[in-house]
Amino acid sequence: MKKRSNSAFAVYKRLLAYVRPYRARLILGIVFGVIQGGATTGLLIAFKLALGGMSGEGLSLAGLSEANTPAGNAGDIGLERLVLLVSVLSIVTLLQGVALFAGKYLVEWVGNRVVADLRSRLFEHIHALPMQFFGKNRVGDLISRITTDTGLLTQLVANVLGDLIREPFTLIGCMGAMLYLNWRLAVIALVVFPICILPVVLLGRRVRKASKGGQESLGDMLSVVQESIGGALVVKAFQMEDDESARFGVFNTKVFKFLMRQSRSNSLSEPIMVFLSAVGLSAVVIYAYLNDISLALLISFGAAMVSMYKPAKKLSQLHMKIQKATPGAERIFDILDIQNTITDASDAVPFVGRVESVDFKNVSFAYDEAKILDGITLQSRAGQCVALVGSSGAGKTTLVNLIPRFFDATVGRLELNGKDIRDYTVKSLRSQVGVVTQDTVLFNRSVADNISYGSPDATQEQIEAAARRSNAHGFIVEMEHGYETIIGERGSLLSGGMAQRVAIARALLKNPPILILDEATSALDTESERLVQGALDELMKERTVFVIAHRLSTIIHADTIVVMDQGKIVEQGTHDELLAKDGKYKYFYDIQFAENQKS
């Protein structure tokens, strides 16, 4: 993984790279922010002019900071001043409103678009990573990163970016008005401002730590939810509902505690700012009293200070918001920084033509330093069926997963038509391979969508033809909406045999020259197995097939049977040849034959 800085600034800088495509909108948003800040200054000066009219001040802008008798009422404002004031206020507030809306909308559009782009980038990157990644990471944690972590980024990029661009100009406008009204009072007021920031910075560190812990605990909690709900049948069968609830409660409490740590720190920041602001305002009032400042000036200056409070508050809380959201960004970039090792070589070419051979040459594979395959050499030719048998953990599934490059061999090479498969593009290679596994993966979509998954251009006639060849058409047309019936998450509305036949139809529609069957019938009852095996026989015609078999009766007619043990090939030959050797294959066969005799 690439080493990088974990500072909030580094994370934010990295996020800004995603803003570049939308910088025109962002610049326009900044322009509207400047306009809003200028309008705020205009409003405060206009307010001073109105109050000055009550105390007999002239209309000149040059004497705004002069002391005057703090007397008068609204009726003392001259008609000329009144008309000018009403006109200025109307124009300036309209301008400020338009600038506020346009600036806020444009900046938040950019922020939300960036978050959406980053979420898509994360989803795409996760799917591009090799299968080892999915073995190391829990589904619940990945869901948390795609949903809740990007949700934090919505605050970081949209809200924080909006405040960062908009509020400084409002703050500058208020400060400008204060300096224009009376620079001495302004100096007194602004001395307090840096003091207000210090406790907020210190509290921000606590927020960041609590936010990171909360996100990690939330990922743990979502993993518990995913496992428990996904295994609901087992939970009920073993009466573990209370234990699962207790396990969920542990992580739920952790999330709650981390959230409350954030809440305490966030809640402390505003009272501290209010108190220190009150101290500053008190100092201004004392100075005005000692120096006989006019009431009109004092009220106007006080209004400027109050107006400065909102942007100052938002800007001071930016640090809190950044610290809260930064762990979410770090967790996202942790995934994005994982390099995809299954990529196209710079000189890779698309595979074209007919599959003639698939050869393993001294192939070894290690997973986290644990050797799974050790020196596998195996040859197959077009149209042949190669069966793999062996105990669990022998490396059968890992071996066939090397063909579509779900993994890459750590030693040796796998050749397609005499050429290293890494010399072909991944997309063109996988287009040659179809996979049917024991654990059937279907989606919560219609039957037709599941069959045409991977073949989006297939016609209804082609979909139905594939279903007929897989012995699935009969039960599909009997369903309530036929091919448009939604089959539930992971095909939960179908029986095991039905789901398997839909998966076979999907492979038939793809029509791959290389087929991988990973114990595709081992979990089925006898009747379902007969129907599925018939579909598999249809699927295997005129293809190069690698079949992992639990029931040896299904591979008797395979061209080559490979017996594996601890990542090595220990026997190889036809069914009759292996029986004659009286070795490990004969041992497996005798065990199953004895079991069949008993049943």
C-alpha cells in the first residue's frame, strides 16, 4: 500500500483533486461569495447612516466614526436620507440574497458531485480488486465505507467547502465595516478572535479520534448485521437470537459512546465562543463609554460584531467538521490505495480466435505466505473434460480460479494457446470463461435479467432458448410473472435446483469456450441433481471443461481425472486407469461406493 500522510490537510488536499473537473462552477460560487461579503458591508454601513440621521449626522460617508450626541428618533431622519436608505437596503439585500442562493447552490453542487464521483470510484475499485481482497475484508465493513464513510464526506466536501468559500467573505465584510466605522474599536474586538479559535482546535483532535473509532465500530456492527440476517435460518435453528442480539448490542453501544464523545466536544465549542465574544463586546462597550462614542456608532458597531459571530462560528467549527469527517476519508483512501494486481500488461492484446489449449506449467500459488498450490503441471486440449478431485483444502478451486485470473500464479505460468494468459487483456480472457459454482449467485432481479447477466444484448428468444437447454423453461413459465418474476435476494424464492438451472442458463447464454464447474451438483437432492446434470451435460458440449467433483459418479467419463492433495497433483489419468492404480482415487471411490451401498 502506498505510504501517505494521514493529516487532515493531506486528506483534504487529495479530495480537492476530485474537484478539478468542476472548477468553473466552484469559481463562480466563489464570485458570488465575494458579492455576498460586499453586500454585508453595505448593509452595515447603511444601518449606520440610518442611525446617524436620528442623531443629526450629515449624509457624508467621511464622518461615520465621529462622536455625536446620542439623541434623536426615527422622525428626525430626513426625507432624502430615508429614500436613499430604503433604496440601498432593498437593492443590497436583494443582491445579498441572490448571491447567497447562487453561491451556496453552486458550491454544494460541486461538493455533492465530488462525493458521488468518489463513491462510484470506490465501488468500481472494490470490484476491480483481486479475490484475495474479498477474503480479507468483511462485507459489512465494505458497505460501511461505501455508505457511512462517504456520508461523512458529504459534510466534509459539500458543507465544509461551502462554508470555507462563503463565510470568509462575509467575515471580511463585517471586519471591513468595523474598521470603517472605528478602527480602534475594531482592534479591541478582533484581539479576542484568535483566542476563540484555540479551544476549538484542541477539541477538534478529540473529535477526530472519536470519529475514527466510531466509523470502525460502525463497520463492525454492520458486519454483525450482515452475518446475522444472512444466516437467519441457522440463528433460528440453534436458538441463538439472544446471543446475536447481545453481540449486536456490544457494537451498537460502542458506536453510541463514540458518537457521544463527538457530541461533548462539539457542544463545548459554541459556549466557549459565546463567552469569549461577550468578553470582546464588553471591552468595546467600556471603550465607547470612556471615549464618549456616539450611540449610533456603538449600535452599528455592535451589529457588525453580531453579524461577524455567525461566519466566525462556522469558520471556527470547520476544524471540528474536518476532524470528524477526515477518518471517513482516510478509510475510503485506504481502500483506493490498495493496488489492483490483476491488471493488463502494457503490451497485452485481446484474445481472438478459437481456444485450442489450456496448460499449467509448474504453477505455484501462495496466499499470505501459505502455499496453496505447489508445482502444478497440467495440459488440456479443446473439447476435453478435466476433472479435479481431492479432499477439502487440496487447492482445486484455487487452481481453476487461476484460469480467469481471479488470482495470478506466484510461480510458473498458465498458458492459453501456448501464450501466457497475462499477455491477454483481462476482459477478453474472462469473456472466454464461464463459471458455475455450488454456491449459486443470483441477484434480486427478474429471471430474465439473471439469465442475461453478462449478456445484456441478448434477445428474449435467446434467453428462453438458454432456459430450455438448462431444463429451466418449464418452471419459469409456471411462475406468476414468468421470465419477469423477481426471484429475491440471492434467488431466495427459488429452490436450490431451480437456482442452479438459472445459473446454467446464464452460462449457456454467454456461450464460453472454457467452462469451470465447481461442485455444481453436490448440494442438490437426487431429482434436482438429475435435472441439473442433464443441463450440465448440455452446457459441456464442445467446450474445454474443468470440473471439480464431489460425487465421482459424475466424472467417470472425463478425459482426464486429476487427484490433488495438499496443493500437488498426486495422480492423473482416466477413471479406469486410476482405479487400476489402487491409489488415492480408488480410496475415494471405494468410500463413496460403500456409502451408496448403505443408502
